[in-house]
Amino acid sequence: MSTPPTMDVDASIAGEPAPNQHPKNVPQLHTQRQKKPLKKQQQKPKKKFFFTFIQTFLLVLALTLSTYSYIQLDSLDSLQGNSGEDAPEMLIRTEGRTADSICTEGGAEIFLGNDLNSNGYLDEDEVTSSTKVCHGKEGLSGPQGAPGTTLQSPSSQLNIEHLDSGNLACPNGGIMLHSGIDSDENGELDQSEIISSETVCDGLVGSNGNNGQAGNDGSQGEAGTQGAPALIEHLQPSPAVCPSGLILRFGVDDGSGEGISFDGQLHDDEVQSSIQICSTPLLYGPISDFATGAANGVTTNCDSMAWMVEQQRLLTAGVNGVDGCELWISEGYESSTHLLLDINALGDALPGLYLGFTSIQTSYGERVFFDADDGVNGRQLWVSDATVNGTLRIVDAGDSASLSSSAQVVAWGQGVVVNTASDELLWTDGVTLTPVFSHPFFSTLQQQNLDTLTLGMTTFATEMLHANSTNLWFSAKSQHDIEPHLLTLDADFQSWNLHPSGASQPDAPLLLEDGLVLVAEAENGRQLVRLYENGGMNWLTSLQHQGTGNPTTNVAEYLGIHRIGDTLIFDALTSGVDPQVWSHNLSSANTHILSTTIVAPGDWAGGIVHQQRVWFDCVAPGVAHEICSSDGTVNGTRVETDLRAGMASSNILGFQTNGEHLFFLASGQIDGVETGSSLWYLGIEGQPNLAYDPWPGMNNNSASGTYGELILSEHHLIFISHDGERGHEIHVWSHGERTGDWLIWPSSS
């Protein structure tokens, strides 16, 4: 197969301006739905203020009613229990609501009640009250026009005031919701602009439980204990997702999980439900313009990035044409994107060139590990906590980790493991740097034992480096050439000799519950083998080239190995020139081809498990390069899309899955008009839909995915794209509205 498409001309690393393109004015980061082109807006008449206020009041009323139901106790039945522990738990459940006569644009319904059967779920017969929150009505779309100045009328505002316990309005504390019209348009609801205020008070889930039954000896039963208080927490949405909205979290101060009971704070493990409401459509658009203008800010060798969950920041490589390719940071919107550190003052640091960016949680907090060249020490391992002072070359007692192009990195043991240019396998948490066999978790005796077992071992991780929470799997050369090895956090060590007459060169590992499956060299070519944590092994396949009878040489090179139930799905080249889709059943030990017409599975985008199927790019008769999927059976292996009708390829470049939605970068058509490479999704109905086209218009191609990867965060899909105006830059698209995580409630109509 051919290589993925690239731009006709790439900008140089140092930010040399790109050749003249065909610039097209495109809005900056905005909040208009992509499918609804931006219309020229006119000043709204003041008579619409009334309708805006009605919307605000109805929302406040809905939230107040839902919370009022949540904290009311008198209407809920009380059950007899021992020490109060058997009292039914208060639950809140939210469900999406499709469009109907009540909510014409859909919305959500909130149900409240007691968990009478203690199954942890609010069943229908346990619901004591409910309320509805509807989506705002969406306006009609207008024709596409050139961007212009947006005129807006004063919008409604919803502010939240926290009430401490002990006040007259809410003895147990709570919140007061103020609504009104931002008449002076300063973005805040001033005291004189408040039209209505409603209190939402915290309450107790239950009163004291009934006394326990008297014992057989006549002793008094133990008294019931006080129920934990119900709490409501108000949070501001991330400005990278929703510029104006609110998040309400409901829970019980009962110390669930890692929470602390009766401390008056709602910890994450104590949250039972939440509502996220935004007064505008969720944000999307470019968040960087590193190289101002048409030059590429992200390009070949300068396209690594990682989202930091704890820090809520994007750490990325970028080139601005002045400092070279350096380290940048963003909170997910354009005005927050800035140069974090010029690592190489004399040239390009090229952060992430060999290793990319790996974000993990260490004992010191969240850290991102990457490689960079500071112009003095060569390419070495670096770490960043998203601050200037916390971005450092990793050095411990004068030792550092110099890296080559064969370097790999994997998270393990509250740090990362990396193979170095000096052929060492090192572990670091960003502070300590030590050989992996001297991990701080290991005792002195365990370290000495490992040193003996690994004496003379070389060529670490040139073929494989893989890990889960406890096990580190790696390849290394010993007396048996390059073979797989296992190291656990308990300092257990295992080695295999899969190919006695040569190197097994393990690759494409897939973790299983008791070990892993990988591809290794056997006497009859590349085959699947299962390794067990106890040192056992079992060859799974005996593939051979059907035309020549020669041993197989290409197995799991593009699609990799994926598991659906007891079935492994992988690619193998056993005939012709392109790999095909194969399966192996772990229970029956049967191996067979899944399709004789679908070829080149995963050639460009790899594969991903979604809804109990493996999804991958493929080439098939009549549709060229499209998306296929398989459940591991012949009848269940099929072509899923034809985004560009007929033999025009859709150039699938990346997959991510979130809930019931599969997102991907691809080229397609809408009513016969080419979209170029854009962001698409497959929803519940299975039909492809355009999510976001960074460069809309007839035959415009944003070339999304030419550089970098498609990244999924809790808020966004993040990828590199061209908008026709600023070259290749970082774009985000908020998925919460599509996946139903957010209610969209416009503040003005």
C-alpha cells in the first residue's frame, strides 16, 4: 500500500513560511456548530430580553425542583435497620431525553428516590420524583458568509453564590442561584441586574435509623446512627469547553471510596450524579498559531503532544519561526497557548522526536516524559510538570539518559522505563534515575538476585517494551539471542527461548489476564504465541504463505492484535501482496481467514476495539480505502463506510472511541461536495457524520492528520489541521454535546 497522504510542500522545521496557498477567511475559535454556518448577526430587539429571562428562570426552576426533591426526606419511606446502616440510600439518576412535545430539542430527565432493593441503581418503581431540563431551541441555519463583526444583545446570566452552613436560608449550607440580564455587557451579573434569586439547600439523606430489634436475651438493640448529609457542589466549566455555563454535582458526604465522611466537602468518590449545562454550543476550532500566518506551526518531526488530565493542559511541540521547534503549553483555547520553554536557544529542541510525549501519574504528581536536544548534551530524556521550573533534563548523581532513534518508553512502577543509546534499561520518576533492576520497590537482596539473572544481557527493548500496572515485558539479548523477558514489581523474573536456532524478535504484544500474546519468529516463520506469567508458553498459529508454502514473514504489522471475547483478530500476509484479516479462537484453537476480499487492514490507522468489534481502515472492492470492522467471525467482518462514493479513497488516518461514538479522521463528501480530511464520527445508528471541518467550503482540504495523532481527552478530540489561513496548527473539538455529556442551553435566541 502507499504511504499516507502529505501536504504538497512542507514548511521547514525552523518555521520558513509556506508557499502561497489559497487563503480563506475562517472564524477563530468560536462556538457556532460546524454544520450551521455562521450568519451575519444583527442587533437583537430589546423585546427578546423577556424571552431570554424566561429561559433563565425555567432553568433555575428546573434545577431548584430537582434539588428540592433530592433533599426532601418526609416523602421518603423509612426502613427499619440495624445501627442505621440498612436505611435505603438516596439516589439520583439522569437520562437523555429525545425530542418530544415537552422538549422539542431533546434534553435530560432527572429521577430521584430511595434505593429500596440496595442494588446501587434507581429502579423505576423506586422513583419518587422527577424533573426535566430541556435543550434550548436551535436556530435555523443561514448561508455561508464571510466572517464579520459579531453583534450581540445583552445576554442572560446565571451566577451561583455559595451559602455556608448556619445561615438562615440554608441551615446545612447550599447555594443561591441568581439570574438576570447582563445589561452593561461586562460579562458579569451585577447586583442591580439580578432579576430572580432561588436558594438550593443541602439536606440530610436520612434521619436516625430505627433502633435494632431486642436480642433473644432481652438486651436492648443498638440505636440507629445519623444519615450522612447530601451535598451539592457548583463548578465552573473549563473555558476550553464552555465559556458560560455551570456544573452541578450531587452526592452524599458518606466517605465513599477515598472520600472523607462528614467533612462538608463533596469528594469525587462521593459524587452520585452531575449535570453539565452550557449556555452556548461547546467550543471548537484552532487553539494555536505558533508560526503566525500561513506558515506551519506543526510539521514533520515537530508534532508530538499530550493532554495532562490533572493539570488540564496540553503540552506540545511547536515552531514559531523564531525560536525553532520548542515546548509549548495550552489550556485548550487559543489565548492560553504560549511558549513554555526554549530548550535549545541555538536551534531546534525537537521535543518528542523519538519518544513522543508520555503523561503519567508519579508519586510527585502528574509528569510528562519526552526527549529533547538542548544543544549541549545531545538528545536526552526530559520531564515536565507544565511549569518552566519543573521542565528539566533528568539527571541523577551526574547520570542522564542519552537516547537514539531506537528508543522506546513505557509507563511502569510510578515512573517510566526507557532504553538508552548506551544500551541500558533505565527507570525514572523524574527525580530518581536508576537501572530498572534497581527499582526503588525492590529490596537489596532482590536487586542482587536480579543483577545475577540479567548478567551479560544486552540489546534491551530494541524489539519490544510493554507494561501494565505490575508487569514489564521487554526484549533483550542473552545466551539465547533476542527473546522476551518479564519483570514484575515483586521482583519476579522470567525468560523464554522461543526460537532455539535464532532470535524470536518479539513484537505486537497484547496483554491478557494471565500473561500476553505476541508475534515471534519460529521455525515456520512469524507466528502468534501466548506467554504465561509463570514462565509457560503456547504457540497459537502455524500460518504459511498459501502461494509459495514459505514461512510467513508479516504478521500483526499494521492492525496488530486485538481481542473480542475469546477471539484474537490480527493481520497476516499469507497470499498476494497485501495482508488480510485473520482470527484465532483461544478456546477452540481454530485459526482462519475472515475475508478474502478485504485487504490491508490497519495499513494507515491501525485498529481499535469499539462496541465489541474491531474497527480498522481497509481496502475493499468497489469502495477503495474505507473503514471495515469485525467481530471475529466471517459473517461479521464487513465494510462499514463509503465516505467518498465509488473507488475514491477516504484516507482514514486515526481512530478514537468515546462511549457509543467512534471518531476518526477521514476525507468524505457531503451532498457530493468534498470535505477534505476532517473529523467524523459513527454514532449509535452506525451512519457516518461530519463532526468538524476545519476548512469548510467546496473542495477545500484541511489535511487533518497529516501530522501528529488524533488524541482524546475528557473534553476534546485534539488533532493537527489546516484551516486555509494559518497553516497546520492544533485544533480541538468538544465531544460532550455529541456524546450527551452536556446539556446545551442557549442564553439568547
